[in-house]
Amino acid sequence: MKPFDYVRAGSAQDAVRAGAEGRFLGGGTNLVDLMKLEIEKPDRLVDVSRLASDEIEDGVEGLRVGAGVSNSALAGHPLVRERYPLLSTALLSGATQQLRNKATVGGNFLQRTRCQYFYDVFRACNKRVPGSGCDALDGINRFHAILGASERCIAVHPSDMAVAMAALDATVETLKPDGSTRSIPARSLHRLPGDTPQFDHVLETGELITHVVLPASPPKRQFYRKVRDRSSYAFAVVSIAVAFDLEGGRIANVSIALGGVAHKPWRADRAESVLEGGSPSAELFAMAAEAELARAVGQGHNDFKIDLSKRLIVAALRDLSEGKREIAA
Amino acid sequence: MNQQDSRNWIGKPLDRVDGPAKVTGQATYAADYRGARAASIGFIVEAGIGKGRISSIDTTAAEASDGVLLVLSHKNAPEQAPFGSHKDAGRFGQSHAALENDRVKYHGAPVAFVVAETLEQARHAAHLIEVKYDIEAGVFDAEAHEEDAVRPDSLDGADEADKETGNFEKTFDKAPVTVEAEYHTPAQHASAMEPHATVAEWSEGKLTVHMAIQILSDARKGLAHTLKMEPGDVRIVSPFIGGGFGSKLGIHNEAVLAALAARELDRPVRVAQTRRNLFSNGPHRTEHRQRLKLGADTDGRLLAISHDSLAAMARGYPFAEAAGGLTQSSYAALAIRMRHRIVEADIPKVDSMRAPGEAIGTLTFESAIDELAERCGVDPVQFRLLNEPETEPGSGKPFSTRPLARCLSEGAASFGWRSGPVRPGGKRDGRWLVGHGVAAAIRSNNIEPAGAEASLSRDGRLTLKLDMTDIGTGTYTILGQIAAEALGMQAGMIEVRLGDSDFAETCGSGGSFGAGSTGTAVHEACQNIRADILSRAARIDAGWSGVNSGELRLDGDRVSVGDRSLPLGDILDAVGGETFHCKAHIKAGDAHETMAQYSYGALFAEVGVDTDTAEIRLRRLLGVFDAGRILNRKTAHSQLMGGMIFGIGAALLEESLMDKRYGAFMNRDLAEYHIAVNRDVPRLEVHMLDGFDRHSNPLGSKGIGELGICGAGPAIANAVYDATGHRARKFPVHIEDVLPAVSRLVG
Amino acid sequence: MPSISLTVNGEPVSAEADVRTSLLDLLRETLGMTGTKKGCDHGQCGACTVIVNGTRINSCLSLAVGHEGDTVTTVEGLAEGNGLSPLQKAFVTQDAFQCGYCTPGQLCSATALLNEIARGEPSVVTDERVRLSEEEIRERMSGNLCRCGAYNNIVDAILSVAGEPA
């Protein structure tokens, strides 16, 4: 770990002023991990873990969550349990109680890929060292992307929470070093790798996530499911967040996001188009799954994720239309 | 406790005597040792290539970095005996030289070693070292270089690499029912929770090493030979070890580097390998390709068995495991053949991991047996019972005991086994496909030479001082029980001191031989103490002459026979001396040559496979085991459970994935190398038969630590087949392996 | 080097530490409290679990400098008076460990778990209401790897302290 200046921010404004050339430290559960390996080497660490941003407020705009709220506090909040159950399940499907107690909402969005070629400094990785190549392409790539990947990077985003946020159409609020703020739809926070996989998201240098706002009236039917090799404490092979309402027997306000398949939480808008306004049926679900995965490309070891994702979409829609909420696999 | 009770300490489910220390954080593992002089901290810099030479190494930035005391590389490393010299001392006792030249022998091999005042300083300085390499093509994949395969000189777990009983080809050709299958088992890392760690300190030319190690005497030789010292000038201390599973049988790079640096600095050096280090600076179980050919008649009688294994051996480090070794002892057949081949490869040290040979051998062989039973239309439990041998098929030797049939029958009854031929895909429970599977467990039983030293004080306290280790196996507790029973005294009056090479040399822990071998030595030493007491007592009171020493009882500070009783102190005062002090040394009895000795088990598994996602979850796992006499029912139960969980890992979770372009293990952390978590493990059912194998040792015990792993994996794999119709050909079995079968079954 | 003041097992302590020092290394190296173990140093095993301000965390991934003023409980602070805590006793009698290396983390986790249940904090297997069950314990203890495989006994030890399974 490279030596760094440690600054404890007294306010979000202080933090962005101090942080333009450094990194923000929330829970640190991913950043400290990567700093020990010198994959992350900030000169300055701006500790935002004690900002008064850990509150959760309900209002007409929806539920406004401070970026410093811990993953476990958000997952267990009564309003989240009641109104956004898929978010609670997604959070609780991730990591462990110890990590969730430390990890923050803001930090969870910004965790980096678990691609082992990113973690191994001896291997080529365009995300770690732009221009060095991607050893995962012809390497061990069972966990890698099937959607939206590029020749430069086939890594996937590891967050469960971000998948839930994308499906719920949450909004991320940020503060920039110049003091301006902006709102970014959670589904647009992360980006596809393209030619610049070193950038995971659209935030600018020194821009701090301060809040996340969950819409006031999410769809009533919600579901999150994570497929994994271990029954706990494992990153998703594939995960899915689904929400919709049934209005007069027809699917309305549907949203689907997939995890573990792309460089970002993958909003399945093609599947959503097929489903919106339709009557639930096995045929419709299969059509939606086929429509979404039509453009999927396997990398070898992860070819199975294409079929698995389709099955997961169909299963999630089936269970949700039958009234099952979520399954803890 | 009355006399009757005190004669029966062996087998009692006593709590671990080291339990209170372990639950309060007072048990000191190697990296917890804090000596009088503050230790500096070492950090290993690993090679980033699989094979080649270091063309340049720049350590100047590291040397100038804050707090750095020393940077060692091949350029300035002190002289050591060449790696691999002193071969006669065995692979653990040979030289394990590190940084000896500019050659990179495997990915992750140390190219430099940084010592600083603190971990933070050493770790950062390690990242400042720049190394350039001339890369050479390496051999990282045995299968891709099969043309270079040779027969290994020696094997762990079999006397011969190749063996044929009867004529396999002829017999197989005539068999009406056959199975031919090729299996791949993965590389695995033992992944003990405690990373390998060493604290080295020198005083007047002598080296003291606190380290995580299973066998102290070998470690002492290994370090002495590497450093060109006399073994007597090396002391190893290892009172608590955070799990071994074979990975701490021998010394590894961190120990050698710590010793070298501590001598250079004249200051203690502490090194704990990082978890990533362990995947190349610790040993691993290598990949195996196993080919099985089985033939039977239509009634389900085995006729022919062939078991071939191909694996890599780390270049210059002679270890290969006998995947096919157990096959010749498993079932009756007219012809049995096994063949082992190895390819020398440029990979990190390949060495023992829990149940070398049987763990991966039973995984494939018991899967193939299940397949053959199915083709014969015979229930898989029945099939195994039908093929029980009278004598060991491969050698013709009599079995010391052979309770496998009882394990199978009792297991089937306890599990509620529905007999009949396997018909996969027939059972549903909601969204789960449910399957049952069975497999036999078999593990060779060994006794290694071991010594013991016991002293009985005048106040009736017995002290055992042994260089034996307790790697979590309960040794502290069990040896006390053995001594208490041998002397007819209270276990609470016994102090067991382990893990110091100044104490009596034992066999250490490994190969499931620790308790039986060292326990027997302790038993002998206590018998000698009985005899010593009696002979001395007879010198002050002739009435003690001719008494059978077996009648003698210890009660506090008095010794009694019948109605005669003397204070121990009186005897000592009369004949001189402060304690009764006796040694013993044992080795394997002839029955280990003349008889086939194994421990046995039968494992029954129930899995659920998700109809949507093909996720496999274990629902039940039951084992019935015979490991001779059980020394402590509580710790034995725990060890069997632990072994069964390794079996879960082998079947469903664990694999070290090497990128064969580079010879580099890629998933080298515990987030990606999956060992079972609590939720992966349902309630395990463990049944122990009350065995006693008088041919094994005077205690009647057999090895137990590796038995549980040997049948659990294949039982689970067979259950997956029963659930889905997918026959595992590679392990671990993953979602993608069973997804096509699930898809065929449920759409 | 920054100076850090915090309370460890009820005792106020102050120490100077490198900003890079983890809470785990502060405990083990600076304060000499080696009960808390390092199994992976990357939040992947749980051996370093301690309780900070009432909740459990992986001390390896938490910079010490961020813990100014915090209250930390480690395995050395679980015992009650001169005796073992009920959980510590239960771990011994249920044989909830073999090598013992993961045990300090398991005990801190188990101690915190009972409080989490009492506070009604959900896990992924919680349906409507939090109630203690084997499944809840298994899920909530899954952040503490045990290579010796004492999982069943750990569950039993926790159940024996918490009372009958619901």
C-alpha cells in the first residue's frame, strides 16, 4: 500500500474540495483490498465515512438515502423491507454481515470488478493498465460478460445492490468539486467498457455520491434472485432483479436488470418491451428472454450464462406473476 | 471418578484440553509469537512469469523506502545448499533453498525478499522492486505434454506405480457390461485458515524458529540442510497450528527466507505468507486425468478394473499421488490394473493434500462403480456388497479388518436408502430435482516411527513432552487420555506439552498416522513408567516384587496394588531422583507388512438441483465409519465431519484454476477459491462403528483424519446423477455441467 | 504518524500508527493483542472479525486511522469476569472448532449475531419476521470460513446459548 495523505472530511463540501486528486473512503471494503495489492494507489484518501450522510428520509420524491448508510442498515430499514423488497434481498445476497456492516451505499456502486486478471498485476488488463491488453479474452473467463463487452474488456460489475437500484430506477445524487450537483439515473451510472474500460462509471474525478433516491411508488411485485456456486458469500454467476405491476391481468411498469452479465448492471430493455402490456404466460416470458439474450456473446467458459440468463428471466417472471416475492436460493 | 471409570479414558468424548485457550485468543500460533526482541517483518516478492531467468532486478527504490532493513535477491542471498540436495532426508528434509540463482522455476517463486520495521513498509517496498525476465516456454499442463510422461520413481500411497493382477485386457474384453470413462480432477489448495508463517531468531549461531508446521523433526532437517547447519542447532517451536491438511508437512519459502534474513540482520524476522502467496509458495494438489475401465458380468460381479492416472510433478520435487492406489484394494475382480504417469512441469510445489491418492481416486473410481452398477441394473449398495473381496485383491494379503459391508448396510438403513437400480431424474421436491447417492470410503492405515517421553512427579502429575503437533486433530486431548488409561490415573493430572523440537521426536501429524503412532509411543512410555515404579517400589518393600505391573494404580500422589500403597515421594526418596522418567520408541508392527490395513466408510448423500438454475445444493450427507477404536468420540466426530466437508468441496466447489499460457493460478484468494461456507453444509450425520484393530497398534485405533473426505465427494456426484442424469466427468461439478441435463429433464 | 485513541475491550488505548495500518494490524502489532487472527487480509475469510460500536466488521479491511473514538471488542474481551462467556463455553463443549484459528472471528460473529437477531435485523433467509433458526445461523455465520469444518458444531453452540431453535 502506497503511503497517502489521510483527510477526514467534515462535510460533503469539504470532501469534494479535499478529494479532487484522491479517492473517497467509504467502508473501504473494496478500496482497502485493492490498495493492499497496489492496484489502487491514491495519493490522498478522503474519509467520508463519518459525514452526516447516513440518514434515510422518506418524502414525496421517494426514499432519500445518504451515501454513507451501511448496506446492512439499508437492507434492514422497515421502509426498504416493505416498499423495495428486491433491494433488501439484493443487499442481503451480497457479501457477509461483516462486510455489509462496513460497506456503504455509495461505495457499493463504485466497487470494482472481481476479474482475476484485473487483480493479478502480472497479467494484461486494460482496466488496470490502459492499453496493456486483456488476458481474460482467451483466458479463464467463466465469470465474464456475455452482454455489452468489448475487445478491450470482458469484465463484469460485481454489485448486487447496483442491479437492484437499476431495476428500481433509483437516482444517484452527486456533488462535484466545483460545488455543483447533479442527478444520474442509477441505470446510467455505470458504463460499457468500449475502448476505455478503465472507466467503470460516468462520475468525474472528484465527484462524490451523496445520496440515492428511490422512487416513491415502485412496482408492487418485486423479485431478486442470485445464482451462485456457493450458497452464501459468493459473487453472482448471474443475478436478476425484476419489478412490475399487474394491471387488469396485464404486465405494467416492468423493469428487469441482470447482474453478472455485463460491465454494468444490465437493464433488459428489450425484454421489457416484449413484456410491457402483455398477459403473463410461459410463451411471453420465453419471448422476452430470447429477445434480451439474442445479442449475447459467450467467451468460452461463460457460454452457459446465456442459457442460464434466459432461464432465470423466465423463472423470475413466472414466480413473480404467481405472486412469489423472492427466493433466497 | 471411580477406578472402573479411570481405566476407560480412551474413547471418552472429553472436551479439548486446549479449548479454553482457543476460545479466549490465548492460543499462540506462529505469527502470534512475540519474543524478547521485536521482530522485523518480511514480505515475499513473487516472480511474474512461469519459467525463465531474471535478466535484471532493481531493488534500489525498495532499499531506499521507509523502514526497509534488507532486500534479498539472488544477487545477495547468502549461500545455501542447492535446492533438492540432501535427498536422502526425504522431500521434507531436503534443501529448500530460495533465491539461489537467477532461474525462475515456477510462477510466484520468490525473486526477492523485503524486510522492514513494519508490514506496511515491507509490503510497499516489495511493490517498488522492478524485475525483468527472459521468458522461456514452460510445461504447465501434463495432458498437453503427455508424450513426455514417465513412470514416477515413487508414489505417495502405492508401493508401485504400475501393477497388474490377472490379465486386464483379456478379462475386460470378455466382460459383457463395461464402463469406460475419463475424468479430470482439479488442482486444489489446502487453504488452512492460518497462512504459513515463520518467526526466525538467531542466538550464538543457533536458530530458533516459531512456525506453522506439522512435522517438526523434518522441518528441523529441512532448515538445517538448506542453511548448511547441524539439525541439532535448529529448534522448531509450534504449539498451535491453524490447520495443515498436508500443506504444512514440510517447510516452505517463507521459513527459509526468514531464517536467512534474520541471520543477516541479527534480528528476529517474522513472515506470514499472504493468502495470494500461498497459491504458489505453499504446496498444492495438482490436476489429474484419470481413465477408468470397468467390466462386470450381467449379474453385477466385477471382472476387470483398470485405473490410469496422469498428473504433473513439480520439476525437481519428487511427489506424485497414487490416484489409482486404492483400486487394488477396493473390490474383488479377476483382473486389476493400475498405471501412474507423471510429467515434470514448471509449476509450484505439488505435495500432499488431505488423503493424497484416495481423495481423488475414490472420487472417480466410486463414480465409475456407480455407473457400472447402473448398467448392470443392480442397486449401487448391493453392487458393492456383491463385490466384497475375501482378501485384498491386488496383493492377496488378508485384511486386518474389513467392515465395509457393515458400514454400507448400516448406512443404508440409517439413511433410508431406497434400494433398486438408479433411475435418474425421477424425484422432485418443489423446484428441486432430488437425488441420492452412495459411495464407499477407503483410506490406508499407517504407523510411522515415533518416540515419547513421560515423567511422573512425586505429587502424581504426569508430563508428556513430545515434538508432536496438534493441527486441530485433538492431539493434546487424546494423548492425555491414552496416558491416563495406560497409568490408571486421572486425565486432569496429566500435562501434555507439544510442538517443541527439544522434546522427544515423534512422527508429527500427517497421513492420519499421528494419533495411532504417537499414541502408541505414549502408551509404551507409560507402560515403562509402571514397570519403573514397580521395580523401584520393590527395592524398598519386597512385597511389591512379582506384582503384575498392570495391577498398579495411581491415585493422586500414591501408588497402590491390591491393599499395598506407597506415596510416590517415598519411593523416589528411597531410590533417588525427582521423577519417574521413561522413554519409548515404536515402529509399525509386522502386521503392517503382512496384512492389508485400511479404515473404511460408507457415505450417503442427498442433493437438490434447482430446476431453473441448475444450482446444486447438498441436503443430506451421512457417513458410517470404521476407524478401529475411537480415541475420543467428540474430536473423532469433528474430524470426520471436517473430512466430509472437504468432500463437499471436491465434488462441488474447489478448484485452483491455472492459466496455462502463463503457469499462473488465477483464482488465488478465498473469494474465488471456494471452500464450503457454513450455509453449504447441512446437518451431517456421522456414525462410528466401535471397532478395534489389534493389528494396527496396541490401542486398536486407525487413522481417521482423511477418511471422511474419501467417500463424500463421489456420494455427492452420484446423487447429482440420480437427480439429473448428469455423470460427472470433471470435478468440481458446476452449474454449467448439469444445466444441459436439467434442461433435458424439465425443459 | 497519526495518533489514534479508541477503547478496546473496555480499556482506553492510544497509539501512533501508520495511516496504512489496518485495525487488525493495530490490534496485533501495535497493541500486541494477537487473539484476533489474519486469515486472508482481504475480507474473504472472517478470521479477523471484531465488534466495533456494537456491529461486527472485518478488521483487516478497516484502516485503524478511521476508528478514532470507536469502541472495539475482540476475542480477548468476550470473557465475563474470570469465566468464559456462555458462547465461549458452548464452543468448547460443542467442539465448535478444531485448529482454533478461525475461532476468535467465529466467536465475535456469533456474539454479534445474537444481538442482530435481538434487534430484528434481517438476513437473506429471513421471511417476514426475524427468528432464530438453524438456517438463519448458517447464513449469518457464512462470513466466517472454517476449513476444519466445525460448522455444524458452531450452529449447535449458538443454538445452545440462544435457547431452542424456533
